[in-house]
Amino acid sequence: MPAKPDHKAAEAIASAMEKAVQRTLDSLGVATKKDIKTLEARVEKLEAWARAAPTKRKPGRPPGSKNKKKAAGKSRGRKPTVKKSSP
């Protein structure tokens, strides 16, 4: 009688191989399908923003980019003049 295949052992081997392949691809820096889809979505968003009518488009960063507020600091304007009192 032929030996009955052990499905759990086969699944464990397949899982281990899949993890090893994934680690190798990650170490090589190969783009995954998910990476490519993310980049395609970003490009589509930027293309739509670039095609938008100039009157509808706000100046500045494209939509979806992170808006970073500038830190409050001293202005670079002129220093206030100090009046000297006469004796």
C-alpha cells in the first residue's frame, strides 16, 4: 500500500519555502505586486491633480501629501529699535 500523504507536513514545507522566498525577495529589494499597485495609485492621483482645471486647483502640495506645519519661531524681520532717553 502506498503511504498516505501527510497534508500538514506538506503545508508546513510549503509555508517554510514561501517564507524563505519572501525573505530573499525582501533582502534583494524586489518590488512586490502590492508595492506596484500602491505606486500606480499614487501616480493616478497625481495625474488627476495635474489635469485638474487651474481654477479648481489650490496652490501648494498635491492632495494626499502630508501637510507639515512650520514650527513657530522668531520672525526674520527687523529687530525693534530701542529708544534711548535723553538726560
